[in-house]
Amino acid sequence: MTGRDRLSEVDVEVAVNGRPYRHRVPARLLLSDYIRDVVNLTGTHVGCEHGYCGACTVTVDGEAARSCLMFAAQADGTEIRTVEDLAPAGTDSLSPMQQSFHDHHALQCGFCTAGILMTLESVNPDDWRESAQIVELLSGNLCRCTGYQNIVAAVAHAWSSPQSSSARSGATTEAEAESGDAAP
């Protein structure tokens, strides 16, 4: 076996939305493809495949990451969150930010929405209160349908609500809800 053959596949062990996964995958498999095709969570979208549009944004250990620019092997040993984990586990309701997007008509086709929501999820809202700050934060997420006005309004509204910060800090993953490990 050559050195090249040994590196053609790698073992990846990650937690995605609180659930552990372990797979042997091609060494050059992108994290976006791992999430969509191996873990079968299709909320993470792939747009430009160059990291420019932000549609593929997930959080890796709490930090926003472009999953189309990262190999699955690079995520080995990390906690990944996708848009599927934002809504309260075991309910049909939306997270406060998702509800605000709905209420403010902040999406049209929805292709960019998952990446925008995950970018927002990765920051402390207290650091991004002003509209200009929100615009700067979202400058790495492209939306071809809206004029961003409603997106900024939705974010500002959600982050001004006391429910938003308490819901964020008390978010329960689906895996926690099923195992009974959810915080009271």
C-alpha cells in the first residue's frame, strides 16, 4: 500500500447537533458534503463552493465556518451545529430568530437563510445591536432575492426581545431532549 492509498480515506468522528457520528470517508470530502450526503441533513446549502456566498455556513465548536471550504477530516473531534438544530427540540415551533424572519418577511426563496441564521447563531447579540453592525456581520452572506432591509429588521427585532437571549442560552438539542439530558 502506498502512502497515497493510506490517505485516500480517513475516519471522522464528530457531533452534529448533539448526536455523535463516526464514518470512514474520502480524505477530500468537504464538510458540506459530509453533512448533506453522509449525515443526511440537507438544511446546509451549497451555493458558490468558494466560500463567498455563505449559504453553507455552520458552526464548528461555536464559530461560524464555511462548510464548503473545510474538509470533513478537519472537523474531526468537533461539535457541529446546523440550521436543523435551531428550533426547540420536540416541537413544531421556530426559534425566536426564525420566527422573526417569518414575521418580518426576511426571506424569499430561502436558499441563503440557513447560512444567515448560523452566522447569527455564532455571535453574541450584545455585540451587534446597531443596524450598521448587523449589516457588517451579514456582509459575508449573500441574498439575491431581498434587499436585506427586512433581514436587518428581523435580526434587530429578535435581538431586542428578552425571549431571544433566554431561548438562545437555554437551547436544547434534539439529542438532549431524547436522552432526557435537557437543561430545566
